[in-house]
Amino acid sequence: MKTAVIIGSGLGGLSTALRLAKKGYKVTILEKHTTPGGRLNVLEMDGFRFDMGPSFMSMTYELDELFNSIGVKNPIELVELDPLYQVFFEGKEKPRLIWKDLAKLEEEFKDVEPNLAEKAEKYLNRAAQFFHDTEDKVVKSNFNNKLEYILKLSRVPLKHLPYLFKTMWSEVDKRFVSEEIKIIFSLVAFFLGSTPFQTPAIYSLLNYTEMKHNGYWKVKGGMYKMVEEIVKVLNQFGVEIVYNTEIVGLGNNNGAVSEMIDQNGKRWTADLFVSNSDAASFRGNVLGRKKFSEEKLDKMHWTLSPFTIYLGVKGKVDKLKHHNYFLGSNFKEYADTIFTATENPQKPYYYVNALSKSEESCAPSGCENLFILCPVPDLRFKKDWSDKESLADNIIEDLAKRTGYDIKNNIMVKKILAPDDWAKMLNLYKGSGLGLAHDIDQVGAFRPKNKDEHFNNLYYVGASTTPGTGLPMVIISSRLVTERIEKDHA
């Protein structure tokens, strides 16, 4: 029986383990922590249960494909969100509800954007064309080299070419008159850990996936249920997960990896290895590749870092829904400075997930569990986070003011994770939340490959390799790497 060792148990690693086990491999997963999941993890404190990272799923059919590929019925229950989320604009008393139904959306914004449904329909149809013209050719394909990638791109209809060189903001700016609507349609760039002034216009396809194609879904029981259900299936397939094990080095033999070495000096052997650690920094930090040295990695464009606060609050915050965004009144200025700031923002933009609005079991009766995420610069720009309490206080105070609820005096549990915590905890390069950004020169074949350049039995899966970041993307990533392994080691 062929053997495989997977380094890291993020969703990409877990999905690859499922696929390889189905193909007959004896799979072992090595995990640095005491729980599986990577960023898709759980935090429990005094009766409160928090999703640590991702808080919704899109393109849910990729989850179905994963389970179909191993002949198992998808055990994960998903519930569609409608409205998708609400947005609090500074100085506005009432939040804006973001509906998938364009007639409802038009009604919501009739005071600032005439004929919104018609404009949005045109904008989303354009995004849909790009999505369907590129999904199989670019997103769901392996590339052996850059030339092959460029040839595949050349088969994409020429009408899409300008969108590679325009920004998301330029597209929404052209189609809508209201600043609020422009912001709503470009917020998705923040999901990518970037800003709409830097993200290519092609990512308007994400507006299509959220508003027309598949929407946003929550997992019944909380997002960590995904990990728990996958682990149950892995157990049935005989996959072993070994915890408290971090890979720090490797041994090689004639162009192949012969073993991986953990922090205790233990050696792990297998026929092939798949790293679910960051594909760029693993090559630099563990393999010592000059092309991925700290100096070279620092010059790459990384996504923003997560600054997260987990609050257990006594009482109910009536103004909150499942997903909530809190924005200021200086969007462009904020976006221009957020990447490279060396100090905490004075008026931070942030997101709040109130899981207790739909999952009563995640908090004691009559309480809320609030997960707050504020995108901040990575550790290249702001190295010292000893002031994290002051940023947290600032956000909590703002949230209290805008929801009309005294949060500060009702906090029962609280935990803050700054970029340095995330970097240390999950080996995220300089604390970058979603790995490498999706610039034109960092997508497709320009992203770190899912097969190692030197070793013929070492592969990569996850957000920083192909096709990119986000839960559905890393599931696709597991399919691509499995296809490559099958081709190489048939």
C-alpha cells in the first residue's frame, strides 16, 4: 500500500487526505496543534463556542463534489443566509440590508441609487460571463509552466482581457452613482484580504457568486462542524492524525523526499508528502530555498492580517444579524493606508459575526457570542502588538455606540488574537491572514506551484498555492493536487 504524509490539517489538508485515502493510500496527517482545522478552528470558553476564522461558505457545490468523489453523502448541513449581511455606515442610524433579491436590494437603496436592480443585473451578468468563461480553463486547472497558463488564458474570450488590468473599484465606479453601493459591491475585496483599489476587476465574479450564483451559507452547528464531520469520515477511512507535531526539516534521497523531521527529531517516512502549510513560506523556512528567502517573500504582496476579538456578552444585541460590517466615512483614504500603516487605525473598519443569532447552543441562554475581525497590516509594517488592548477597546466602544448596547460592562469572556499570535499559532507568514494576495502576477501559474520544483514526491495544497484563498478554493486545490499526484504516481 502506498503511503502519504500530509503536513497540516487545514481544510485543504483534510480534503486531500479524504481523496488520497479513497485512492487507496495509507494517510497520516501531522498537525502542530491539539485540534484539526487550521484557520477553520474553534475556541471554547466558559460555555461560549466561537468559530475562530471563516464564518460562511460560498460555492457550496464544491463541498458536495468533495464527498461525491469519495462516495460518501455530504454530512454537513448548510443553511442559506438571506439577507447576506448588513452594513453599518458611519453617521447613519439605520444599517443597510444586503439582499440577494435585486428588487429588495433596490428598495433598500432607493434613496441613493435609482434603478439599482437594472444596473446590478447588468453588472452581475458581466461578472457571470467572466466566471463561467474562466472557471474550468483557469480556476480548476493545473499548469506545468507559465507558458501553458498563458496559452489557456488565450482561450478566454478577448472581451475579458481589459478586466485583468482594471481594478474592482474602477468597475463599480463606472456603473453606480452612490458611494454606498460602490462600497457594497467592492467589500468582497476585503474578503480576499485586499482592497478594491488593488484587486483586479476580474474578482467582480465574487459578487456574482455571492449574489446570484450560490450565495452565502452558514453551517448548522457552527463552521467547525465541517472539520468534525470530515474527521469522522477520515476515521472510517483509517486516516491517522498525529497532533503536537510540527515539521521543521526534511531528508532527501536522489531527488525525492525520504523523510520529514519534526520538532522532537522524530522522522516520518512515506512514498509522498503534501504540505498544507503556506506554500511560499514552507519553501523558504523549511526547505531553505533562496527564491523564497525572507527578503524575497517580503517583496511579495500578502493579504491583510487578522486582528480578532472573541466576546461572550451577557444579554442580546438586537441590532446585530449573523453577518455585520461596520464602516467609516473615508473608504478610499482608509483603504489606501490600511496595508502599510505602522500604527493602529483610529476609526477601524471591522466585521462582526454573531453566531448566537442562529445557533443558540454556542452561547449560554440569553447571551451573544461575537467574533470581531478587523483587517490590519501584517508584521512587515507593524511588528509590535503590545498595544492590542487599546485597539480592541476602541472597536468595542465603537460597536457599543453603533448598536446601542453597553457591551463593555456585559463582557463575560474575552480573547484577543493579534497578527503576531496568528503568525505563531498557524505559521502564517508575517501574520498574513489568507496568504499571498491575488494580484495578476500572483495567480494561476504565477502562484507557488502545487508540485515542488525539486522533489518529485512533494506537493502543496491550500490558500497560497493554486487556485487561491477561500474555503471553496482550497477544496478545489485538494482536487488539483490529487489529480497531479495520480498523474505522477499512477
